[in-house]
Amino acid sequence: MSELVTGEAVALELRPAKLPSRALAVLIDLVVAFVVYIAVTMVVVAATSSLDDAAGAALSVALFLLVLVGIPIAVETLSHGRSLGKLACGLRVVRDDGGPIRFRHALVRGAVGVVEILMTFGVVACIASLVSARGRRVGDVFAGTLVVRERVPTGQAAFVPPPPPWLVGRFAQLDLSAVPEGLWLAVRQYLTRRGQLDPQVGWGMAERLAADLAAHTGAPAPSDVPPAAFLAAVMHERQSREARRAFGAAGQSGFPQVYGGQMQPGAAPPAPAAPAYGTYGGQGGQAPGVVPHHAPAPSPSPAPPGPGDSLPGAGGSEPPATGFAPPA
């Protein structure tokens, strides 16, 4: 990555193009330019066959400058640094401050490119790109430009390994509000790349991160827990809290909650009370208990008793203890 500073003091991280991709882009541009040059030359020679040798030579030089120099400059100016070869390779020419190039930048690059690319078969351009820290050729140095990659491959997000099972929930009371985002990012990067580090280097890094994390939380790291396991457990606790904040409230929204016999919005309703059965005066029969007035009645109503069935009571002769007598 190359860090460029714009005129507004904004740092831009750009990926300079390597020599192989730039050489391939230039080769594509040259092949297309020479095909167009040969086609245009054949048409012009056929149309101006009556001209003398001096006029033919002047016309050939004009066609050379027009097709191999003028057209590439016009294409880079109109496309803001993306020629046909650069577009195929995912490259682009930008200014030193990261902005799009103008006509003067394309003109200087094209004029110097005639010497360092066409006349020397690209040897000077290759040597200059290998010597330069950002892979710039001589034309880029004079024009104040840089060739960067537009299509940067993005890898998948690394998976944070979970903590040991015996540490899950141990740091539930830890205050994580004062931990900065930069420290969280450092902990996450360490946990995802822990297997790629040297054991001693990884252990020292884990100790430093655990000490910084303990300093921001106000609670010392437990001595019986390895630093890497402590970091994984705290990161797991933070992710669990974020998941509860994101999904826990949404899962309970829209339901009422009972406070002192009244329904309050924002909480789940109480579960229907199961019918409790108890003894009445020491008798062997059992009667259904009284359901509280604020609890909803069970949705499935029992089937009415048949003629030969006995009601729940002593010997089946007493009416139900709900206070409701069915009509005769």
C-alpha cells in the first residue's frame, strides 16, 4: 500500500501497480495501436498513391504521431487515466495526490513514453519501474502521476475463534464501555492471526493486549486464565452483548408485561396458568383451582361432559367449583 496525502491533508491508501500488470497493459495498448496504425496507413496510402516520396514520408510521420501518440493521449485524457489495456488489467493513472489526471499529465506521459517505450522497446521504462519505490516510470515522474490498481481483491472476514467452554459467561459483569474501538480491532486481529504468529511473540502480544484491556475495564485479568483465552472470552462477551442489543429487544417488542396486575407495553405476556387441583375439606374428590383474574383463560376449552360422565367433585354430584352452573 502507498499512502498519498491530498491537498486537504487527507491520507489515501492506494495500491501501486506492479511491473507485470503494467507491462501487460502497455502491450495490449501497443497491439491495438499498431493494428489501427497499419489499417489507417493502408487506407491513406491507397488514397494518396499519387503523392511524391517527401509527401508520403511526411504523411507517415503524421500518422505515426497521430495514432501512436495522439490517440493514446486523447484516450487517457477522456477516460481519466484508463486506456484499453489499463481497463482490461484493472489499472488507472492518477495524480500524486490521488486525483484524476488532466490533458497536461497525459501529454507529458505520452511524449516521454515515445522515448522510453517505443524507441527503447520498453527497457528504460522497466528499469525505472524496478528502481522506483512506487513502480513509476520516467513519464510518471515528469508528469507527477502514479499507476494504481482499481480492482483490489477482498478476502473473506476472518473467523474469531470461540473461547474455552469453561470461560463462557465468566466475564458477564465486566464493564466494557470504556474500551476503545482501536483496542477491539487489535484484539480481533490478534485472535484471527494467532496461528500465524510465533508462540513466544504471540504470548507477549496477548499479555500486552490483556493488560490494556484490563486497564480499560478496571478489573485485573485473572491469573489462572491464559492471556489468549482471556481475550477470546472478553471478545465473546462483547459479541454476545451486541447480539442481545440488536435482536433481544426486537424479539420482545410489541408484547405486554404484567406489573401488579396491569399490562405494560414492551414485555411478553405471562404463560397461561395450568389448572391446579387440590383437596376440598379432606374429601377424596378434587376440584379445579381458581384461575387469577388477570391471567387469560386456556385457549382449548374442555369438551362438555356427557350424560354418563361425572363432574369433577365429590362423587360427581356437586357442580363445578367455578361458580357457573350450566342451564338445565
